[in-house]
Amino acid sequence: VGEQVLLKCSFKSSSPITENLLVDWTYRPLTGGPMERIFHYQSMPYPTAAGKFKDRISWVGNVARGDASIALQSPVLSDNGTFICSVKNPPDV
């Protein structure tokens, strides 16, 4: 609680990394409920503009190195839940 948290995501692809690579981070609260997209990356980072993580998520990844990690600032106990990283690098899925 209160310190920056690194949410690591690493990937490997059989295709060259291009600007078509997509990274989506989603979140589901521990209490259940719908999945919420909290971060999107395609050539550049697109943090969420709304919701509980607005202005608290930053891109720390490097897709050229197979890293799609993000950082969460000032986490609180109510942030607890499932964070899912999805990487697509067409045509490799």
C-alpha cells in the first residue's frame, strides 16, 4: 500500500515486433464484477482516461525486449484483484 507496484508482463513472439503489436491490460476486482480495460498500448501507451486507475498507471515496458509491464502508483487495498496482460503481435497470436 502506498508504494509503486510493478505489474510485470513478458512475452515471446515468432513474428518480428511491428507497430501492429497490441498490449491490453484488464482488471477484475477481487469482489468480482466485469473486466475493465485499464491500459492499452499500440505504438505508444494509452493509459485509461477514466475509472479507479485514472492517472495512476504508467508504461514501463519495452516491446522490443518482450516486456509489456506497467506500474501502478499509490496502490490501495481496494485495488486488489486480477490483472491480465494480453499481447497480440499479428500474425502471431
